[in-house]
Amino acid sequence: MYQNMIKTIIEFKKLQEELPKKITESKYKTSHFVKELGLTSATYYRKVSSNNFTTDEMLKIAELVDPKAFYKWKFEQEIKQAEAQIASGNYHTNEEVIAIIQSKIDASQ
């Protein structure tokens, strides 16, 4: 268990260290990342130099650097989640969904 955790932490650290290069190699200017991350320029450059982006910021950077790959990954995660819900019986049939929608329409009238 701890070996997997240590491996994950080391991979995370490596990814943090590679981010500035990925950002530089992207087709976007630094100002785009600053704006999209909602950071001041000073905070952005401090985070770049100290490899100190949060996980949420790193996900946003991944989305900005390669949106196609990011949304493909996100879609794959949603499919896995849906498959798990179906396997556990946590879903509605088409008829049930229609009935739910119809009851909401009826209630709003």
C-alpha cells in the first residue's frame, strides 16, 4: 500500500516539475494561463518557479494545454462511472425517465 502511495507521490512531483515546460511548449501565451487559472501574474510565476500548483490548477492546465486529450479522458471517466452505475443497478429505464419528466411537467402546470 505504502509503495503505491510513494510511487503516486513521486509521479505527481515529476508532473509538477514538467508543467512549466508543457506550458511553454503550448500554443498559448502565459497571460492565457494566468487568466484561466484566475491567478495574478506574480502568483502564477511563483507557482511555476516553486512547482507548487494545486491539483485543480494542474487539471486546468492539462485542459488548456491539450483540450482534446483532456476531454477524451474526461469522457472515458464518465463512461466508466456510468458502467459502474449500471452494473450496480443504479439507473432508470427509458420508460421511468419519461414518467419522471412527465410528472415534473405536470407538477409545473
